[in-house]
Amino acid sequence: MTPEREQKMATEEGGGLNIHPMDQFIVKIPSWLGGGNVGTFSITNVTVWMGLAVVAIILLMIVGPHGRATVPTRAQSIAEVIYSFIYKMVEDIAGKEGLKYLPYIFTLFIFIVTSNILGLIPGSFTTTSHIAVTAVMAMSVFIAVTVVGFVKNGARFLNLFWISSAPPALRPVLALIEIISYFVRPVSHSIRLAGNMMAGHAVIKVFAGFAVVTLIAPASVLAITAIYALEMLVVVIQAYVFTILTCVYLNDALHPHH
């Protein structure tokens, strides 16, 4: 069969390769649950994969380390390494005061990294690729650190926006810039994670679509392998970036001064 014939078979009636990289992000009711239209209280693919992420976290962080053996099991070792890593991050960035918020920050990290990793399973759904999911987490961080800032410091929290080391004439302008950048935080915080997750998976789907054409199939498979390997690194890095930014924002709330 010629490459031209294979390409023709891989096209739709309207022409062009049958590649729809964004279809994988459509929120829908799984076929094994009956399919149909999504309603207000429907169990969708987002619900299912978020639930699976929670189950995986419980197995890793509660069931696995159960008993806390002197000679740790593999699951216990992984759980302890992750916990120690986040503990050290919070302590280094937000100080000892920040450790009281460790459970919240650790929950964010472990949920994001688990959801990202599950999203690499062929046929799965990446919940963190949806802005609706990441925006809720980003807004919760924004509201939490703002409340902590005012509760702990009162009106002194506003010192975060007043750069006293700058020339007096520039301080009002810089204060306005600081206020705008502060309220933009949840936007950038959420879009960064969702955008990176969506972009990587979309690129993999595009190259997978080219794999049906024999002429370029080997190159497409190599590209998919390389991008998939990169995504395995990206899913961890993006969880780390989201968490470390949370720690930075927490530090600003605890120590609002320039």
C-alpha cells in the first residue's frame, strides 16, 4: 500500500489528517456510566480521575506506610521522601512559622503530582489540564494567604505593597504595580499548570496522529517517545512550581515587608 493511499485512509471526508488533539480534554460522562449529556451533578471523566487520584494518594501515603516499620518498605520510603522534601521546602522558604501550614501545602503537592502522573496513562484524563480545577486550587491559595496575612499582621500586611526602600516619588507607582501583580497571582498560578499539562498532551496526540502514515511513522514514534519522556519530568516540575509559589506567597503573608 502506498503512503498516499494510507494518508487517504487516515483522512476524514472533509480532508486533512484525522487529528483532534483537544478532544482528549472534553468533559464527558464515561461510556461505562451510560454516556449522555453532562448535568449539574453528573459523574464525569474529571470526577472519576480525581477520585482515582485520591485513592492513589491514600494507598501511597496511608496504606503503604501503615505500621511505620524500622526497615521501611518501598511504599513507606517513597512516602517519607516526598514528605521530607515538602517539609524542607516549606521550612526553607516560609520559615518555622510556615510549618503549621505544611498539611495544606503537602496536600496540594501530592494531589497535583498524582493527578499529573495518572494523566500520563494512555486513555486517562488529565484533571490538572482544566483551568476549572487549577483555578480552584489557585484561588484557595490566594484567599488563604491573604487571610493569613491580615490575621497575623493586621494593617501591617499592606506593607507588602509599599516599597519603602524605593525613592519617595516612585513609591505610589510601585505600590500600584505591586497591587496589580498581587491580584494577578491566582491567574498566573492556575494558567501555568493547566497550560503546561494541556500543551504536552496535545503535542503527543498530534504526533500520534501522524503515526498512521508509514512514511513518517518511525519519526513520529521517536518524537512521541521523546515528548513522553519529557512529560514525565514536566508533571513533577509543574507540581513543584505550583507548590513552591504557594510557599513564596505564604512567606509574603507571614513577613510582609520589602
